[in-house]
Amino acid sequence: MKISACLWLSLLLLACTVTVADTSNRVFKLAGNMPNQVLWSPVNPSYQYRDLLPQPDKIATFKKLGYGSVTLGETHQIWLRDDKTVEETVSVSRFYMDSNGIETVGNSGFWIDSTSQRVEIKEAYVLQPDGSLVSVDAGNIQINGDNSTSIFNDYSYVTIPFSQLIPGSISILTYKIVTYYDKLPLPWFRALNPANFGHIERFQAQINWAKEKQKPAWKTDYAKLVCKEGALSLTCNTLEPSLPVPTERGMPAYNDVLPVLVLAEATDWNAISNKMQTYTEPALSNTTVIKDLADQLLKEASSAEDKLQRLATYVAREIRYVGIEHGYNGVVPRPTLKTLERRFGDCKDKTMLFVDLARQAGLDAYPVLTSTNRHALSKLLLPSLNYFNHMIACVKLSAYKDACIDLTDSQTSPAYLPNTLQGAVSLSVGRGADAPSTLDSEPYTWVVDIKANHQLTDDGSIIETLERHYDSHWAAGLRHSLVSKSQDDQDRSLLEYYRSVMGDKVTPTVKLQGLEDPNSLLVLSTNTEFRNAYNAKQLINFSEIDHWLRNLINNTKTTNVIYPYSFQGINYKSQISYKLENQKRINNIGPKLDYTAEWGSLHRYYRNDETSITAFTELKMPRLQIPVEKIAEFNRFLDLLNQETRIVFSVQK
């Protein structure tokens, strides 16, 4: 895998129309791909329906478990040749039990890298219950580029649509991928998943190599997979079926969950780090252009932190993100002068431009590899660059403090890493790195300070003036959702957000501040009239929920029962005031609150004079990884907090 997913953007598959006759040795062409990349080359069928069909009791069990389909067998035959090529033949047979299974996985397919791979499709057909065989129409095979509006790389997905599937059908797909790893900037690496989110009856991997010096390093974390080494071979088999890996909302990223068998060229982490440094250092400029720009940007800069912020803001906001990542450019950053000239680049290009500027300004800056979808160090089984899909920059501010910045995120303050990178796996480039680590995590993701003033009128209305000051990742998330919208769409979104918390019967005026400056707070101001909110003549006791606090607490609860809950942290402050009219006086006030538990603390106190009262509330719950056995207790704490979101006082006429 190349370092090619430098943002957490969703990938848009751009279909390439393929029209060929259903004959052998016809080539599927995708513009820019190497010759003969995808070859339709069917052989005589090697499977028969009766040999694959599960026993009736097994089928009954599958149906009882609610499976729509199961993988009967998945085999990988890998041959490491002595001419710097790797041949891998993959065969997958799948049994369909109902229409849902057909709808979900009626297509099969695989990824290819057009720079270094070609593939031959050897078998693609459906075995029917009546013994007939339905071949795939080669004219329906699709090749889709893995590109979005800002990312362009060499990956393509080949989709095989199986025809005439019915309950009881068995699909067969066999293909051979040849990888020319002398064309790869990275050492050879292969990760196989002997278990995934569907049922696999049997998994097998057979790896052979031509000479002893080609022997790959290997490791698995799947207890059900038994591997045995031979003289020039490795054989791995599951001894029992692999049940589906369970899923639930709030679960970790799939890379942190799925069992894996890893094969790789033998190396160590220090060599990997140093190898990457041979790609990054040549990108730096030896001219005065970068120095002059740094001097211009840092006029009157007062500290190392100030310099970092100014340079990072410039690169993040003035050099737009475009990833043209074909061939070696998927791994190797471009010269910083080229990036500056074009005023666009991918994560590597932007990172190295920042590093260049920072070093010219006297800062100790360096690149760091990381991943937007990996947080578990335990899943990095063998040293490899393939675990990392992103690059950021770090600056050593002191012997004990390094500050890291994602130069592709123009909406997050340089003071914070994006939320997706909190605690992500990382590997410093050069600098003697001998093992990966995890990036630091901010204690609080959801940071807000609320100030509200309420005028209680004699006609039973409440006039509210509200300011919400968002900081950190919450501010960044709002900026990402709003910055590309028109003024009307921004106003509409903010109105919907307010109504989702306060009810849809009000129409506040909305004002937004700080959208264009990621280094400032994002402030949302509203003015709202709540008519007929209370009976003014009978007002003795007043009670109102802190709606913003309750909404935050409700959204924090988790339903996880399988995986630990990654709670992201809350730092909530509110100052909510009420003013009475016409000689009404504040009498009794609500109780002071001081709750402290292992999950955090809630504090509230009141200040009042004769005609007004202010409730001060602070909820602090730092980021935590909550074990499954503690989740019920965590949710009970949130329930307790929810009961205390009500602000109360009494009125004397």
C-alpha cells in the first residue's frame, strides 16, 4: 500500500466502461494502466456443486444464525520467485442462502495496483443447484479507479458481477495477481485476513519461495490459524470455521479488529524509518527562496510556538490539498520548491514544505508517518511502511515537548491534531526511531463554553441571548461542516442545529464568528423569544433544563457490549442567567453540586441578587478507553448527570 490516503475523505469510485467479447485472453483497459493489466483467461472449471455443498444440518445452522451467505473456502497460493516477482493465486467459493446474501455479496472483486501488478481471471462462474454452470459475462466486468476529487492514485477495483444467482447458488472466483516488486518503492508486504465480517468455513494460505534468502518474515494474531514451516514453504490453515467478527456502533477501526496473517520482507523498524528518510530529505530546498518566505511569514513572531502556528497556518490554508500519487509519488514527496510553485500537494508534499520552512526558521522539525485508521500498536505485527497512510510534521519545542501538526487540515488549529489522529500509530522518519508509537491524545474533544441570559417577562415569555464558544476539535468539526456552504446554507444548518436541541417551534436570529480563523474560537450567537413559556401570574417555582448539557450527555452514552468504548472527552462550561421583572424577587436557589467519579466531575453553584440569578456549571470528563465490563457503570454515571441538568429557583412577589 502506498502512502496515498492523506485525508479521511470518502473515496468516490469513478467507473470505467469496459466492453469486450467473452473470449479468452482479452485485455481490460483502463487509461494509464500498464499493458495486459487485467486479462480474462478462463480455464476449465475445477469445482463441482456436489463437492462444495454444505451438509443439510450445516445449512440449517447457517440459516438459524441469520447468514445470507457464507464463504465456503478462501485459498491463497503465493510464490516468491527469484526474479523479483510474486505470484498469488486466490480462489474464493461462496454459498448463497437467501436474497439478502445475494444482494449484499452478489458481486465479488479485488484491488490491483496498476504500477506494479497485473492479473489474470482464471475462473468466474456460478454453480447452480441443478448442476448447471453459469459463466460470468466478461463484458460486465468493471474496473473502477480509486480516485476522489482530490486524490489520484494507481489503485483500481475489479468487480465481477455473478449472473443468475438464486438461493442455493455457489459462486467461484479464481484469479492470479503478479506483483513486480522491483517497481515498488517499499519492501514487499502482504496482509491476509483469515477472518472477517462474514463466515468463512475454511481458510488456507500456502507460501513458497525459490531460495532461502527470499524467506519472508511472517506473523499472525489469529489463534485459529495454524502455520507450519517447511524447507522453502509456509502452510497456514484454519482448523475450524472462522465466525464473523462482530460489529457494533462505536467499534474500533476494522484494521484494529480483524485477525491478520502478515508476510513481509524481513527488516526492522529502524531500517524502515531510515529508508523513508532517504525519500523525504531530498525534497528539501537548498535555495534562499524557502528562507526568504519563512522570514516574511515570521515577522514579529515572538516564540517557537508562534512561529510554528504561523508557518503551519500558511501551509495548511495557502497550499491546497491535491494528491497526485502515481507510481513513486505515492511514497516520495516532491521537492518543496515544486510544491510552493504549484501551491498544491498531498500530505507528504505539504509536510515537507512545512519542515523546510520550519528548519529555515530555526525550528527542529521532522516528518512523522501515521495512519488515519489504525490506533492499536499490537496490530503492527511486523516492521513495514504499509501500515501508514498519512504523513504529518512534528517540532521539538523542548527536551520534553514535541508539537505535531497535520498540514492537510485547514480547519483545525495547529495547536491540535485532528480528532482522527488522536492516539493513532506513528513512526518518526529518521531520528533513530527503533519502534512505532502512538500520537498524543488531547484530554477533551468536546470543548464548549456557553453564556446565556434570559429575561423573564410579565407576559410569560422568555427572551434568550445565547453565545456558544466552541474550541478544539468541536470547533474544527463545525468549521469543516460549514466552511464550503453559502451564507443561506450556513444559516439554515445553524438554525437546524439550534432547533435539534431547543425545539423546532422557535426561530432565533443566528450570528457566526471565527469561521475563517482556525486559531480562534468558533462563536455561535442567537437571540430567541420563547412565547408562553410559563404562567407569569402563578410563577412561584421556576425550573428549566440546561438543554445543551443534556444533549451532550445523551449523545455521549454508548450501547457497546462487545468492544471497549473510546470516549473522547468533554469539557463543558455554562453560565446561565435569569432576570425577573416588576419587583419579583429571587427566593430559594437550587443546590450546589459536587459530583466526582472515576469518569469525571460535575460542579454547579449559584450566584444571585434580588432580581437575578446565575447558575455556573462545569462538567469535565477526560478521554478514556472504557472496558466493556465498565460500560454499564459509565452509562449510570451519565444518567446521574442527566438528572442534574435542571436549574431551579423560587420566586417571591
